[in-house]
Amino acid sequence: MKTVLKNGRILDPAQDLDMVGSLVVEDDQVIEFGAKVDARGADEVIDCTGLWIAPGLVDLHVHLREPGEEHRETIVSGTQSAAAGGYTTICCMPNTNPPLDSPSLIDFIMDRSASPEAGGVFVAPVGALTLGNRGDQLSDLAALKKAGIVAASDEEAPIQSALVMTRAMETCVQLDLPIMAHCEETSLSDGGCMNEGAMSAMLGLKGMPRTSEEIMVMRNCLISLHTGCQLHILRVSTWGAVEMIRQAKYLGAPVTCEICPHHFSLTEDAVGEFNPLFKTTPPLRTQVDIDILLQALSDGTIDCIASDHSPYANYEVQVPFEEAPFGMVGLESVVGVTLTNLTHRGILSPLETVRKLSTAPAQILRLEAGTIKPGDTPVAQVTVIDPELEWTFDVQKTFSKAKNSPFQGMKLKGKAVMTMCGSEIYRDARFDGRRLVSVG
Ligand SMILES: [Zn+2]
């Protein structure tokens, strides 16, 4: 099978490449790209005029909910959702039931994600940093690494003891294993459900202060600095957290961080109608935070964009705001929200947009992804994005089992229209109609 993507804007930050040209995928590999390619014998030539040809997108922060929470999402539905969102590689978080703290569970994830009914994307598991995500005793991280984890995390149950986190980082630096940390000092935030401030006071809801996030970001950055352990900070949300990370990087700490689309697109004002779809941790903050987060995205302090895809069943979110779980789905809205709110507003160039969504996350966890360069990935990972496509996000039409999205009904500009991971794993119907040139 030979497919030619013709006359697109090829964007590959790994090669500092931004050019108009064509790309050839044959027998699951990129074999050639450039201004002129050999299209002879192609089974299909696809006109990509006006479209981006990018490395397959990489999401470091996805909850697939399996094992144990299949009423929310499964590895099959979650990976299909990823493919439709333009992703070819995703990392799945360990806070499942049971948590991913043993090699047999990692084997299970690998097997299920490679099954024929799954979405065809690579799934790189993140292991539980402590047994049962309980925050005290470290998991057998050496065995987990051998089984294939790419990082370790306690995600939504962040380690509160500075001593345990220090031991964890000392261990992980020996194993060359990055730690992904959700930063929350829970003595400050316990029982809270939105950003603490005038808005929470007005609504009569218990707030989660920004200091809860910032103190833990600072603590973890300091332990990283002094142990040398690679630290990736999950979903930053406050200007203070960003300033801590900026300082840690300046001091030479091996620290990176991500942001989620809801944190750069929505403020605490959205909570005003008590809609549980807007409940997340860390909570939606303020416009002042967003202004500085945008600056940090464009100056590189924030390394990448992740979805924190957090599926819940309808009955779990159709409850009073205080009782609702934290989190929202995201895999199929990230590209649209990012292009609409960052690229089309001049915050990120097209090349920098692709860097945040693909190359940078791949480099952070040293995943074989994030570039179209032949031979640098096990198979071709390519995503075609229509940056000008205007569409309305309808979560009911997504592949995810869950429908808890704060972006429902939002008008977006930009969409992933085709995803290839070895072979083609997703094609948008609109793209099929408009762009197909010939089938040999
Ligand atoms: Zn998460």
C-alpha cells in the first residue's frame, strides 16, 4: 500500500521543518517527503492543499479507565477517541481500579491496546509511583519499568509527604524513570470544588486556593533540583505555578510541564451556573492566570499541551456541583480548541502548535514519536490537520464512551482530519469528500 499526501504544509519541529511539499507512506513507513516526491505506483494520492501534514500527535495525560472503570471508558473506546482526535501515541494514567502498580497490569494494558478492535494508536503506560497510589510505600518501579512503563505517577492522589517524594525521586533517578506529578497540597484544598476567591465566596462553594498548587509545584521542583530526578508537572493552572517552574528551569532542574486546553480557554466564571462539566482539578482559574499561561506557552516555559482526558458516565456528572467528580473528556476537542484559542490568535505559530501537541511531549518521555523523519519512529505516525475547517464540537458524536465535555456546542476552527499510525486509523468524513483525488 502506497499513499501520497500531496501539496500540504509539512510541519516537523524535530527537523525545524515548515515547507510545502508531499509525503509518501508505503508499507507502514514514511519513505520520502519533500517538494518533489515519486508518486508513481501510488494506491492513493490525497490532495492536502491548505492542510498541515504533521507528526502524529502525542498526549502525555489520558485516563483510559481500564481496568475496573469500564462504565466510563475502555482501552478500546479511549484509543478510538485518540485516533479521531489526531493522536498516534498516548500515555495512560495509573489511577485505575486496581491502580497500575504491578507488571501484570502493565502487560494487560499493552495487550488490550494492541488488540485489533482498539484504535490503532500506541499506548505508553504510566505506572503507579506508590503501591495502590496510597502515597506511602513505593511500587516495584524497576519491575514496572522492565514491563514497559515510561514514567511513574500518583496522579490524583499526590504524595503529601516530602520524605516519600524525596525517596521516590532518589529511586527514579537511579532507574532513569521520569515522575509525573499532579501538584496539590491537600491540607489546603480538601473539600474544595472550585478556585478560591470572590467567585467561590459569592457562590457559597468551598474554594481550592492557588497556594495549594503552587506550594506543591515549588516543593516538587526543589526535590527534582536536588535529586536530579526528571519531573513532569501535570496540568499547571496558576500564574504562580508557572513562575515557580520558570525559576526551577533557570536553576537547572530537569523539570517540564503541560497545560490542558480548559485551563487556557475557560475561567472560574464558567462555574457560575453550577454546571458540573466545568469542575476540574486544579480548578478553572482567572483571566489573569490565563494571560500569563498564554505568555508561558509562547515563551516555552510551558512545554506541551495534554488533554487530561477524564471520562465519567453521565449519571456520575448529573449531580450537584459539590458532589460531582473532577475532570472532563478532551481527546477529540484538543486540536480544535488549541487552534482556535492559540494558533488563530497568534499565540503559537503553526510549527510551535505542532511542537506542543507532538514533538515536545514525545521528547519529554523519550517516546518514539513526534517526528515524520523516516526511521525515527517504529512506523509512520502522521496527522493531517485542516487549520481552517470550521465546525461545531458535538461530544455525542465522539468515540469516547463518556460525554462530559465543557466544550459541547462550541464553534471551533481547525480539526484533525486524518490519522495514520502504520496504516490509516481515522479519516474525517468531510475530508474524504473534499480531498480524495484518486484511488489506484
Ligand atoms: Zn489526569
